[in-house]
Amino acid sequence: MAKKRAFAAIAGVYALGTVVARRRGYPMGGRVIVRCREGHLFTTIWVPGASAKSLRLGWWRFQRCPVGEHWSIVTPVKASSLTEDERRTAGEHRDIAIP
């Protein structure tokens, strides 16, 4: 019974986090623009609660940056907060096509 409660609590936290992030304007599924710690912008497939190419750390992910060719913590970026040039640059740099 305790395992079921723990699982339900974790699932609830993920669901609430996804709803809050979407309401704040962050995309939470499909191709998403992300920024690494060095400031590079690129697109990645972002599936809430799932990842095969990265290590999930709550809101952040530790994955390879295809721009700087290094490993870094990445976070989603609101596309509306970027300039047209930044969105274009992010679209030109994509990581591998698995979540």
C-alpha cells in the first residue's frame, strides 16, 4: 500500500509540474527549444517523465549539447522570449531524434 501511495504522489507531482509549466508558456512535448549552461540554443525532443538520451533532474536534463559538443544541464526556453534569429539558430541545431 505504501508503494502505491508513493507512486501516486510522484505521478501527481509530475502532472502538476507539467500543468504549471504549460500555463507559464513552456512547451512540454515534442520538439522543444532548450538552452545549455553555456548558452547554446538547440532543439530536442522533450517528453515529460520520459528520456532515453538524457538524465532527468526534475525540470532540468543532463544531455549532450550538439552546438558546443559537450555534456551539460539543459532547460526548456519559451520560444516567445527569443528573437527570430535565435529561434532560427535553435532550429538549425538538433540533437538525436529519440526522447
